[in-house]
Amino acid sequence: MRTTPFKPVLSFLLFLCLKILFIEMGVAQNTTSIPVNVGVALDLGYRDANIALSCINMALSDFYATHGGYKTRVVLAIRDSKKDVVGAAAAALDLIKNVEVQAILGPSTSMQANLVIELGEKAQVPIISFSATSSSLASIRSSYFFRATNDDSAQVKAISALFQAFGWREAVPIYIDNEYGEGIIPYLTDSLQAVDVRVPYRSVISPSATDDQIIGELYKLMTKQTRVFVVHMYRNLGTRLFARAKEIGMMSKGYVWIMTDGLTIDLMSSPNPFVTDNNTRDNPNNIDAELNIYGLWAYDATKALAMAVEKAGATNFGFRKANVSSSSSTDLGTLGISLNGPNLLQALSNTGFKGLTGEYHFVDRQLQPPAFQIVNVNGNGGREIGFWTPAQGLVKQLDPGINKPTNSTSMSGISTAIFPGDTIVVPKGWEIPTNEKKLKIGVPLKDGFSEFVAVTTDPISNATKVTGYCIEVFDAVVKALPYALPYEYIPYVNPDGKPAGTYDDLAYQVYLKNYDAVVGDMTIVFNRSLYIDYTLPYTESGVSMIVPIADNNSKNAWVFMKPLTWDLWVSTFVFFVFIGFVVWVLEHRVNEDFRGSASDQAGASFWFSFSTMVFAQRNLPSPYESPFFCRERVVSNLARAVVIIWFFVVLVLTQSYTASLTSLLTVQQLQPTVTDVHDLIVKGEYVGYQKGSFVLGILIGLGFDKSKLTVYNSPEECHELFSKGSGNGGIAAAFEEVPYMKLFLSKYCSKYTMIDPTFKTAGFGFVFPKGSSIVPDISRAILNVTEGDQMKQIEDAWFGKRGSCPDSSSSVSSNILSLKSFWGLFLIAGLAAFLALIIFSVIFVYRERRDLSHSDPTASIWDRTKNFFRVFIRRDSTSLNSRQMELTDRNGINLPTIGVPSPSACSIHTQFPEDPSSTYYDSSPNRQTPQEVVINIEQLTNQNQERPAALKIDHENN
């Protein structure tokens, strides 16, 4: 990674600058210009320093060629800092004390800048560095230090964006052990952690490290899992590091190397960076290299300083002596203070222009972060694959017109990268070292529930064998990984073979690095997640209650009441009464069966309504089915409509009641003995939980007395406690996690059931160290296994097939019918009845309007009310059925007329029986078939005849 722009054509720039320089040398100097001394302190033994010095001279020549009217002229005083911190300080001290420079360009490195900045602050001389990039320099908080280059911390977000784009989860910084190397680390670490990238290790290399020491550190890195390295150091050390890494195979497939911008610039500006001899590379006489970014920064910094010198004015270039003791003989003690320093400081802060490196403007004496070019280095060269900007994130091409922040961190934002091993496949960023021991997987030792985890010892070979459901799941998950993962199971036991601690203790062993992981029935809970990481769960989650079930169907005398709930019983009774009332209202004026005394009318109405329970289920009998069959009939059309709808409601109710009662009497009704957790607490019942389980905390949190909690170790022991009962040293309920619960119910499916509520937990998961990069891969492999048939096969192998055992986790079905199931029918019947009453009321008022209107306008309300009921209860004279009743009353007989339904539903059949054993059987030879009684109705309907004194019954042939 390096800062843009990168490849200006050196020959063209050098030719242009030399041409301007020669022109300037041939032009007579303006005798009115005022020289201003400016110091330059660089490591002239380095090629980059000489390139920078050339650019400084070019900048002055270019600037004054285009600004000939300026009164001031910067005069350079050059000092060699000799690649040393003390040498840089000595050069700066000489420039300030003896030359009385107004500003200093330099020094070359961040280490040298630290002391030089202190000197500039003391003498109020601005220090302008175009190569000191360490973020730690900002901590000096000097108002006279201007960083005319990028702060190293400006690139850390670009680096973290690459980690996000390629999906790497861990990084190891490799940096030089000095101020330059250490300055970026806090910022880099924070930026990586902000995108969930872990820094498990830091590799620090001394500037004076030998090749053997470098190789030793690289071998140490090879034993780690992380394969993504961020290198931040000087060029001379960086080239040696990469050369040694290539020797031992760390430039092969699977490795990723990311260089910070300083190292990228240095190496990319030199030919054959990984194979060229270091001495040749550092030779200052080697001037055939391309112009690098440091030269451009030096050019712009010089231009900014020349502009500021002119703005500061042409006076007060002297120094005033500091107030020191006359006996002081040290250079620092006699260091003067620049009179023009504050003016120059202000001028520099306000200077801005468009330079070779972009918009040039100081904000808090710092240049603003630029765009970074991402370079993919392959062999001896590199290619551009994209850019990173603070606003846009990762992009393939810069678009200055886009100011809206996008912060892209997708691989699609950059071109395809070629990684070590000449592959475009993105390395996963970590791997299990081949020269390291197998992963140590801790497994718990427990007394019961061995179907999940079981540790056994072969009596012959004395070898330890680990089996169980959890073990087989982990084996299947590892096989699903796209790479090999060597591991071995190590039981968590003491030397005597007993468990070494609880599950919390075992999880903490991973935090202490005594185990690399834990596999077993380890539940994902919050307190453990504070110091270890879990994979995704591979079992169902939750904690619920197990209770015994019993047949509650007691065949007692009142079992017939159980099919319906009390509200349905009450609603049905109320509707029977209501429908009887409605039928009476609609029928009593036209139907003789609903007339008579008040008790007769009430009895007839209720008899009719309640008898529909029988009539709704059968058709009318034929005349030959029964000699007598009588019931009231309705003659009003409105009543018939109400009764038809009510018949349907009664039919549904009676059929449902019959089915429910049949089920109650014939099917075993298994119900839980306990249905509420709070009932257990109130009654002081004993409850059980598995030894060592976190369920104990849940029970105490619910309010259970600790003395009422009983521990069990196995399903068999839990069953035994249930058999004893809560009052006899046993338990009334057990609280268990769903996986254990299913195992228990598979063994005793007909005796126990699971009761809600279910307390939420995350299920079983595998344990790994905090921030382990293997966790995402294991979690994805768990999804691969659990989504297929393999997981079911493993469950069936350890817990048995549950096809023959009903699912006890489901709620117990109920045969009791409630009002919720029938309120719609009642609503329909009620609406029909109310509608019939409304229509009847309208017709009644219309027909009886004369009688309802009282003749006396002064009559009281009570008189009016009595008049209303008098009219309401009398017979309807306009009805055909009422005329028949009047005729019957006059003739003194209650018989039907032709074409008019009988007021009574009684059908009298006088046909004699054919049975010889009957009392009425005639055995004489002359017996003829008796004929049905014929009633002469014509005499009743002939108004001119007198009413016969008695009925005449004619028998044929008699």
C-alpha cells in the first residue's frame, strides 16, 4: 500500500528543473531581495535524502522563477544528520544557534525528529518534516512542528478495510523496535479490533537484528496459526525480512503479507526489491531510481515554506538571547529565540495551494489523509488493484466528484489480487501448523447420561476411549471442514481418575490455554462466554420441566358432565330457554298447543325447546313404527325458520357431546400431575436437577428453596426419585435441558411428559479460546452437518428411534369442548331468533293497531301496559289455524279440518293388529281386514246442518 501519486516521469521532471536552474543561474540576482536562512537536516548517506534535497532545490528554483517580485529569497543551509539521532540534534542545534535559521526542513526519520522538535519548540523555529511519519510525534504537542507528510495512523483504516474485504479474522503485526515502528501499533490494533479482527501476537524485530535472529522470529511465526502479517519497518530491515521469509518458505501458498505505505514506497521505488543486495540499494550514488513520494513531499514542503517566508515579512530575522545565567557554557543554555518565529508559524498555518501531492493545506499543523493506492506485489514488480479513500472506501478507480461517504469494504471494490503461490484463491488467513502438536480437546467425565459423553478405559491395553453423541458430532463436523484438523481427546480428570472439576472449571481451562478446545455436553451460557468462545449450537435449546403423567379419567357418576365446559353448559341451557321463549312468542296467538294457563304455556314452550335434543336427530316416524307418537308442532313460518336453525345447532352440539363422551369413556386420558411451576413452589414440593448443571441457578432464581432441590446423576436415578414421590424422599418434578429431556423421555415415554414454560438457553456448543479463528469454520461445518440426514442418523444411533414412542414434549390433547368452538353457531341462532322477533313485532303492531291504541288518552302507563298484554296474549283471529280452533270450540271436538294441519300433533291409528296373540285379534273364519276409522268431516263443515250429537262411525260390512 502506498500513497498516490506514484510514478511521475523522473526524466521529464529532472529535465524541467535543471533547465529552470540553469536559467536562474544565468539571470542577474535582484539586488533588492532579502536572504532568509532555512536549514536542511537530512541523512545525506541515503539515496532518498539526496533525491529529497534535489527536489528542495528544484522547488526553490521553480517558485522564484514564477514569483520574481517576491522580496525574500530562501537560502539553504544544509547539514548531514549522519543517520543518527544525536547527529540530527547536533545539526539542528548548529543551524539554530550559529546560522540562525528561520525554519528547518527535516529530519529524515521519526526517531531523529523527536529531539529536533523539542529544539524547535524551545527556539520557536518551525520544524517541517516531510518524512517523519510516526504517529507518536503528535504526542509531543509542539506548536512549531509541521508534518508535511502522512501520519502513519492515516492508513490503518485502509488496512482494516482489506481485512474486511478478504474475510481475514486475525493479523500479526511485524514492526521495527523503535519509535517509528511502535507509533502505529496502537492505532492499527484499535482499527483491526473495530472490524472484529484479532491480534493474537506481535512480532518486534530490532533494527540491528542479524539474519539468524530474523529467521528465528519467522520460525516462531510459523508455529502460530495466523498467516496474515502486517509489516511496518524501514526498507533496509524490510528487504532482509522478506528475503529470509522466502528462504524458509513463508512466501508460499497460504501466506499473506501486507506492507504499510512507507515500506511499499521504498521497495517499489527500487529494482528487484527482494533480491538486490542491501548495500547497493542504500548507495547514495545510485540515482537511476524513479522519483518517489518523499521527493514530491519535499518539493511541496519547500514551496509552502517559501510562500510563508514572504507572508511573514522581511524584518525581525534575528534571535534574542534567552534569560540564562552568565555562567552557563552549554549550547542549549545559550540558545536564542527567533523573533520571526511566531509570524512564520502563523503564515505556515494559513498557507494553501494545489501541489504535486494534491491539495496542500495544514490543519492543526497536519496534512489531511490522502487516498491510498493498493498495490499487489508479485515477484519484483507490482500492479495497481484499487484505491482506498476515507469517503469511498475500497474502489477500483478514484472519482473526485463523489463526496458522499460509501465506505465500501467489498472485494468487488478492487481488482483480483494474486497471492503467494500464484493463486487468486483468497487464503483463509490461518492454518494449523504442521510442526505443532495436535489440538488438545478436553472432554468432561460424568457418572450418568453416558449417551452424550463417555470416557472408558480398555482393561487390556489401558487405553482411554472417548465416545458419545457429542463426540460423534464433533468428529463429523471436523470431517466436513475443507482442511485437515489434527486433534486428540484428553479427559478432564485427576490422577485418580475422578472428575477434575465442574463444567465451568473445564471451560476455564481453555482460557488458561491448558486445552485448545472442549467437546462435550457443554451448554452455551453467558458467564462462560466472557472468557471463551462458543461455536453455533448443535442441539435444541431450552430448559423445561418433566412431570409424571396419570390417567385422570375417573369413571364416576358425574363423568357425563365432563365433555362440556361450564360456560358451554350454561350457554346451552340459556339458549334452550331463550329459543323456547321465542317459539312461544311466535306461536301462542296461532297455535292451540301453546295456549292455556300460564303454567301450560310455559311447560309447552320448555318441553318443545328441550325436546329438540331428541327430535333434531331423527325424522318423523311412519304410521307403522309406533302406535302413538305425539309432540307439539309449530305453524308460524317465523317459528319454523327459528326452529330449523336451532335444530342444526342442537344437532352439532349433541353429536359433538356424544363423540367427546365416548372418547372420555373409552380412551385413556393421560394428564400431567403438575402443570404450574409456581404450584411446586407454593406447596413446597421437592424437585430434581442434574448434578453440576447450571439449571441450579435457574431454580434458585425462580424462588425454589435450596433444601427442596435434589440432585440426580442419571436417567435411572431420576426415574427412581419420581417413583418415590415428593413426600417420600423423591421428587414431584425435574428440570432439565431439552437434549437430556429427550433422552429421558425416550426411555420412559409412557410415564412422563414435558411441561411449559421452556426457559431459553442456547443449547450445546463446542468451546474454543476467545477470538479463535477456527470458530467460524467449525460453526459453518456444524450447519453443514445438522442440515443433512447425518445428524438424524447420529441421534438415532445414540438415543434410539422414537417412532414407537409418542412425542411427550407436545401438550396433552383434550376432549373437553368449550364455548370457543361453538359461539359462531349460537350467534347465528340468536340473530335468527332476534330477527324473527322483530318481524313478528312489526306484524303484530300493524294488525292490532286499533286495539293497541287506547281510547282514553288520560289512561295511565299501567293501564296501557295491561291493554298491550291483553291484546298480545289473545288468539289471532285472522289466522287460518285460529279459525279452525274456533270451529273446534263451537263443535266441542278437537279434530283437524281438511287441508288444515291439526292443532295437535297427535296421530291416532286405529288399525287393529295382525298378531294372533293380540287381545283384539279376531280368529273367526269370517274375519275381514279392519278398516281405518273414517271421520265424517263434511258434517262439521256444513254450516246449515246442526252439530251432530255424537260422532257416527260406520264400519264396512258390519
